[in-house]
Amino acid sequence: MTATTLSASAATLDQRIDDASKKVESTVIACRRDIHQHPELGNRETRTSKLIADRLRALGIEVKTPIAHTGVVGILKGGKPGRVVALRADMDALPVTEQVDLPFKSTVRTTFNGQEVGVMHACGHDAHVAILLGVAEVLAGVRDEIPGTVKFLFQPAEEGAPEGEQGGAELMVKDGALENPHVDAVFGLHVTSRYAVGESFKIKIHGKQTHGAYPWLGVDPIVVASQIVLGLQTIPSRQLDVSLAPAIVTVGAIHGGVRNNIIPDEVEMIGTIRSLDQKMRDDIHARIKRTAEDIAAAGGAKADVAITTGYPVTYNDPALTEKMAPTLRRVAGDKNVTVVNATLGAEDFSFYQQKVPGLFFWLGTRPKDKTAEEAASNHSPFFYVDESGLELGVRAMSHVAVDYLKSN
Ligand SMILES: [Zn+2]
Ligand SMILES: [Zn+2]
């Protein structure tokens, strides 16, 4: 008994965190599977929100909810005075029908923008929530030794709020997630790294409705839309110098028409623009507008083009990155960490970084038997998270939080 007590108290804080991370691994995986099987779209994460709040309370962590619709903030006051560090996880799933054959596969369906859709954690936010709850458990277990306060930010709607609603990190900040107590630095992680700056566009093509057998009596917006889709593809493939920076224009949805023998009045298409260069971005906007409007005009139709600027660029604070890099190297192993000073990402984490220094890092969860090219990307119905990577996520976040507090 004496020996056990001695070794327990002699264990350093770092060792205690490592041991606790191992211990919570199975809970983290079970929690991730539970959330995976019950995915919820942005601003609708009520079950997930309740699960998070219940767990935090059970750990003796102060809970503030709701915030930013379904968000939850947990506040863990350490046993020693110090600064305040925030750790963030996003909670929302996507309107994607899961195609991965898992025992905990999602079969959830819901209505999104008036359409019936499947719902899936195709971006890995289920893993982010499970990891952060694991971190909460680990840090609650060593709270007496923590010099400062850890705030857990569980944020809704990272992928964007439903039309007409506010949400995500922007609303979390507006609703005071970074205040009371004021946050000195914020950290976040994501289970993959395939991101580029993202923006979306919406094109409405106005034609003239008529009978499907007499197209000459109207203006067919479906044919015009088809031409615009192909026209847009020539922007990256034929008009931009992609040897300077990659660029993508994707049409992700087209809606128009109700039955086989009516040429509809209008067609709406939505899509996304990705590029890594600000100047190129502006140029792409102009070309999308011109392509859509001029093709529509050629067919006697009219196109309204609306482009929504994406999230600001996710910019890792250089001083904070330099300061925390040794921690990540120590935790993951030197050769497993690649540090980039500035990261371009379509991530609303940037809204926190606009207020306080922040660091966002990637966690590899690609199955070991798959190359980067073979593995399904985020948002794919085949997106798959190798759960053996989750424990590293818990350890990395826990150490980053504690090392940050210790260094101040
Ligand atoms: Zn995503
Ligand atoms: Zn994501």
C-alpha cells in the first residue's frame, strides 16, 4: 500500500496524463461510436449537447449551456492559480448518407433544405467530441496540479449553420465563449489535413416555363445550367495558371423541375471554390460570374450569381506554434510531427484566432493500410477514422493545455 501511494505521488504530472490517456482510450472510442451512430446536423446537435453536458458535470466540471444554440462550455479550475487555456471541438455532422459498413454505421435520416438526406459524421467531428471529453476526464483527474483554468469549447455548426441562422465559432465568440474567464490561448485539432480555403457560390438560372414537348415556346434553364456546369470546369482547367497554386470549382447540387414533361422556370445550383491564393480567389469569382451570366445570356436566360466568402484564413500564431511544437514532438514522436507556420484552412476555428492566439493542428487517423490517395477524404460517404489514433489526440491536447499553463 505504502509503495503504491509513494509511486503514485511520485509520478510526474506528465506521467499521470499519459497513464490517464491510456486509461480513457476505450471510453473515448465507445463515446465516438455512440456519437457516430447518432449524428446531428449543425445547430441541431441536441443529443450530442446533452451527452457532453452530462459527462462534464459527472466529472465535476462547471458547465455553461446552451451557448450559440447547442454549444456547451466546460470550465475546469485547476488547483493552482494561472492563465486560461481553451480547447475546442466541433460537434456537427453532414448531410451525407454513410456508405461505410460499420457495426455503428449511421442510418439517421433528416430533412435538410427541404430535401430528405442521410446524416453522417463524414468530417470526423464525432472523434473531436470524444477526444475532448477524454481530455476533460484526464485533466479533471489531475486538476489539483493544474496551474490555471482549462475551458472546453464544444461548438455547433462548424460546417455552416442552416440557411437564415447564425452559428459556429463566430456565434460562440459573439455569445462570450472566450470571456468569463477570459481565454489567453486556444487550441484545436482536426482528424485530417486536406483543406484549402473554401467559399461557396449559388447560381440561379431564370428561364421560361413551358411544356416539355414544345421547348421553343420557353427558355430551358436545365440545358443552360448544364452548359454552365461545363463552362465552370474550364476556369481551373483552362483559364487559371494552376502551376502557381491549385484551384477547384465544384458544383455540388443542382435543383430544378418537378416532372418529366414540364420545362421549369428556374434552376438553382450551388458549389464550392477552393484556392490557396487570395488574388486567384478574386479572379475566380469574376470568372464564375462572367461564365454563368454570359452562357445564360447566350441561351436567352438570366443567371444571378451570389458568392459567399468563406471563413477567414486559419492562421496559427507563430509564437504560440513555436512554443508548443516541442510538446507535440514529445507526445507524438519527433518524426511524426510536421510544423507549418501558417495554415490555410476552411475552418471556422479562425474566428477564435481573430480574438486570441490560437494553434490548430492535424491528427492523422488514416488507416495504416491505405495511402493518402486511396483513403476516402472528409465529406465522402466512405470517410473512415482509424480509432487507434484517438488516444494520441487525447494525449496531445492534454499536454498542450498543461504545458501552455505551466509556461506562463
Ligand atoms: Zn468538414
Ligand atoms: Zn471538419
